[in-house]
Amino acid sequence: MKRDPVAFLKEDMTELRNNNLEWIIRYLEQGSKPHSVVDGKEVLMLNTNNYLGLATHPKIIQAAIDATKKYGAGAGAVPVIAGSFDLTKQFEEKFAEFKEVEASILCQTGFAVNSGLIPMLVGKPDIVVSDELNHGSIIDGVRLSGAKRIIYKHCDVGDLERQLKEAEKEGPRRICIITDGVFSMDGDIAPLDKIAKVAEDFGAMIFVDDCHGEGVLGSGRGIVAHFKLQGKVHVEGGSMSKGFGVFGGTVAGSRDLIEFCANKSRTYLLSTAHPPGVVAANKASIEVVESEPEHVKRVWEHTNYFKKEVQSMGYNTGNSQTPIIPLIIGNPGKAQELARVLFVEENIYGTPIVFPMVAKELSRIRVQMNALLTKEDLTMALGAIEKVGKKLQII
Ligand SMILES: *Cc1c(COP(=O)(O)O)cnc(C)c1O
């Protein structure tokens, strides 16, 4: 009998379903904002990275419309082939000033920064020393680089130092320490101040991926500003798609770094630039963060209140230090069930996070705060989370 070359597609999906590990995509019929319509239902969304609520901010929407009218819908090519927009240059200058660095570059996505740039910064003769909970896109970038990867215990600077000593013995050409700024599944903050000290001792390059710190830490400027480490972190990768509410990846740092990235990062060289509407919206978003500090303030007020309340109900929120507040359940089936009941019975959209995003036994619902939530929204959400948690014997 001839084999079926694609039988594995259905088999693999059946296995995922049977293990409660299937991702279900729901469809939004309105914008990504706390009160939205999802799969035909009015729900409260507690699961977006749009921390400041900027995805639907009127000034940012208007900037996208104006630029689209003036420049059209698409970019036409990769920047190095057929040019970038003057809008992009304006964004990059604005963003560098905001980040308090020499220069910045707008890349396709945060993922593309990691998969395109990391393999150019390090290669076979080098060693990457990487936090054990780093984002999957960092892991992929390091794999593509061919550099040796040494893992250090999560946020453990003592262990980092031990691993750096080991790395040094091997006589690598370069050593690069890579860490998330804010860890996306746990909401804890990398000890970047201590990491920077250790890095200096070993002459190691520091690459921080601050996708979840931007918009939230350091008045929105991210983890480097939070620890006042401007000029001491060699590569700052980020995303315009999270706290800033729009779309795109960023690299911020020295002018040398940015020129290197534009000439070498394969994703920058080989993937089309952003539509002008996106670029203009990104710039408007940074201007809003600077001129309307109330959004950052509100998301922190909500975070402090909500976290205290769920903890007093008995939920395990791990080491959360930011608006990412995991409700760690353990069993993946139970996490899925909590999310399902909250959605179906309580109109609350909170996403279960299971393997491979987190280890199987640390399955959770990841709650994320948003500046646009109101006190009434939070009261409603907390009431439902308590009720369903008790019903399912989680708390
Ligand atoms: C979300 C995320 C990315 C990917 O960013 P995109 O712009 O969505 O591609 C990369 N790294 C980390 C740490 C992230 O949280």
C-alpha cells in the first residue's frame, strides 16, 4: 500500500486535542479593546498585549488613515531595494530619541528581529548565554546562528556568572547574554542592572528583548530606562505590537548597531517593509505615550489592585511584577476548563496558556491588564474569577 504523505496532519491534531493542547482561535468582530465582540458575544477581554489601550486610540487611528491616503496601502518592496518612506525615517528618529539611544530601526516584527539579527551578531565561534525562560523567537534565532547555547537559571545572576566562567574557558570569539526584559508568560522582570554588571566583567554583549516591557516599564520607555542603563545595553529589541498597540519590531542602540542590522539582518533584507499607515501609527503611538502619561499610570493602578485581589482569593500568580498576571493552575485540562467557563458563562475572555508556551504542569490563564478597563470591569471580572475558581475547585 502506498503511504499517505499527509496523514500526520490529522494524526498530530488528534493527539493535541486528546491532550487538551489545542489552540482555539476566536474571532473579534470589533477592535482589540476591553469591551469587544468575540465569536458573536460581548465580552470583557483580559488577554491582550495592548496594555495601554492604544490599538484603538483616535489619534493613532487618524495617523494611519492620513498616511494611507497620502502614501497608499503597501510598501512595494524591502527597504534596501526600493527605498523606505520618509515616514519611517521620522519614526526611527523619534523612537531613538524616546529610547535615549543614538539610533533605531523599524523591522518587520519582534520575531523577525530575533530570527534575523541574532544569527548575524553571533555564529559558530561564539557562545550565547540565555535565560531558561526566554521567548521562543530568541531560541529560534540562537539555533539559526549556530552559536553554542548555554542556559542559565531563570533570572539567576549567580548562575549566569557561573555559566559565563564556563563559557570563557572555551575561548569563544564573542559572548552574548540574551534575556527577555519582561517575561511574557510570568510577568517578572529580568535583573538587568545586575546582568549588566556581570556582563562588563566578562566583556559580554547584552541583548535584551523588551517586547513586554515597552509601554509599561520606565514611563513606557522599557526596561533599560527602568534601570537607568541607557548606553550600557548593547542591543535592545522590541515590538510596536504590544504596549504601543500597533505593529512592528524595533532595534535600538548605537548607530553602528543600526547600520549593521540594516545591512545584515536577513529578515530586514528579505521581507517587505511596513505599510505607510502602520509606520505613521507607530510614530503617533510614541507621541501619545509621551504626551498622555495617564495610560501608563492607569495600567499600573489596575495591575496593583487586581493582583492583590486575586492573590487574596488564593490564586497563585507566580512572580508577576507587571500587568501580566498569570493564574497558575497546573493541569492543562483544568486551565482550559476555567477559560472555557469564564468565556461561556461569564463573558470573560482570558486565554489558557499551555504547552509549548509553558511547561505542561504550569498551565495557566494569563490575565493582562489594560489602561482602558474601568473599576466596574475589574469588579465584575474578579467576581467571576472567584466564582468559577471555587466551582472548579481551583481555589
Ligand atoms: C511577542 C514577543 C516577540 C514577538 O514580537 P512580535 O512583534 O509580535 O513578532 C518577541 N519576543 C518576546 C519576548 C515577545 O514577548
